[in-house]
Amino acid sequence: MIRSISRAGASALALGGLAFAVIPPAAAQTDKAPAGFVSLFDGKTLKGWRGDMTVWSVKDGAIQGGSPTPIPHNTFLVGEKNYANFELRFKYRWLTPEGNSGMQFRSAQTEGPYAMTGYQANVVPTNAPPERFGMLYNELGDRQEMALLGQKATITRRPAGAGGRGRVVRTVSEMVNSREAIIGSIKPAPEWTEVVVIAYGNHIVAAINGLLAFDAIDNDPVRMKDGVFGIQAHSGPAMIVQYKDIYVKPLTAAPNLAGRFRTNPTPAPEPRQTFKDSTKAAMPDEALPKE
């Protein structure tokens, strides 16, 4: 049985109508890169990244993203180097109760001011809809929610009878952990949430604070096979999020994940096979009709 980590209280400071968590002034970037990993952030500058510098900065040894005023459109801090198969580690914390962010991977810059498309490990506060917390998402296009929090899922694309790109289908075989356990492991600032993302071929997994968050097989032929990393500041209310200890290790062979992360599998609820209608914004998945 997985035991969740208890929450700790956090104080806050109101500034210009935006509540910020009170954090210690000591530098946040303290850990050295683990053996075999390279650091994507030096703890002092945004060297190796590009983006809108009215949104991104370095504060207390961490990458800080957001604004004390509403953000008009999605914007990203874009990395430089391409990676295909890798293990990525990073830590984040929210200094505001609201916001929407994420770590892009196997992604590319697209049309627009620092816009990106590709995979994303979703990073949101704990008051977000639980199924979307920590999910595997695909920024832009018709793929969107790939694997929701706690799901072991296979992604396919069913051809459309009248042509076109067809329909993205998610088939969930089980829940790898309860959403309550994963979200219950999160502590408010000044504590950090630790995330691991492993991508090898069409297999992508993520863990949050040592708990397996999703396990996805992506068999969609239009999936991204490589690309750069990026950090999102989503359009919407004023928000502040921080990232640090961003490390990556390229993989040359499929990793052995047996026993790597804590998991407590349970049967997946029905419907197990669903699709997302990308023409219906903010609508839940629909049960896949039988052929």
C-alpha cells in the first residue's frame, strides 16, 4: 500500500493582488548533476534557453516563469539541443495558488512568439482537475491529453472512414497509482516536487516524488520522435512557477524500469477506450463507439 506524504502549511504574501508563497532567500539550485547526466540549467543564467524575458528570469537559483499580471497567450522558454531517448529529471514549485505550466520534450518551436508543439509533462497546482495533474499532454494539434494522471495507456490512431488524420484513441489497461496518492505527495513551497520523465522509442513514463504518474505506449504514427525541451507559461491568470535541478541523460538502450518507481496497480474504470474530439474545447473524452 502506498502511503502519501502529508501536506505542510504554507504562508503567503499578497503583492499587487497576487498571492506569493513566502520562500527562503537561499539559492535554490544546489544539487550537482548525477553521474551520467548533464545539466540544462546552470543555476545563474538562462544560457542555452531562449524566450520572452519579460516572463522568464533566474531568481534564488531557479528558473522563474510567469507574471504578476495575466498572461495573454501561451509562451515557452525554449531549449537548444535535440534529444530522442532520454531520462529527464527536474524539480518545480508553485509560488501562486493558480497557474498552468509544463515541461516540453521531443518538441519543436512553431509559428508564433516562442510557441511550441510536442509532448508535455503537465505542471499545475494541486487545485487543478485531478486527472490533468501531471498528465502526458501534446501541445497543439489533435493529440492533446495522451495519458491522464495514474493511467497505463496505449495511444493509437483509428483511420477515418472519409479520409483525413483519423481519431486519436486512448486505451487504458490499469491505474498504476491512485490520483489521491500522487497529488497527496505534493508539499507547498518552499518544498519542491521532483519529477522524472523517461522516453525511449514509443514508451514514455513519468514519476512524481517517486510515484509512477503515468505509463504510456504511443503508437500514433504522427508522434514526435525527437526534439528540444521547453518550459511553458500558459495563458491565463497571473502566476509564478519555479524550476531547478534540470538534468538529462541520453539513453542508448531501453532502461530497466522494474522496481524503479512505487506503484499500486488497480483496475481501470470504464470506459477504458476513449477518444478526444479536438473540435470540442474543454470537453471530456468520449467513449469510443464500437465499429
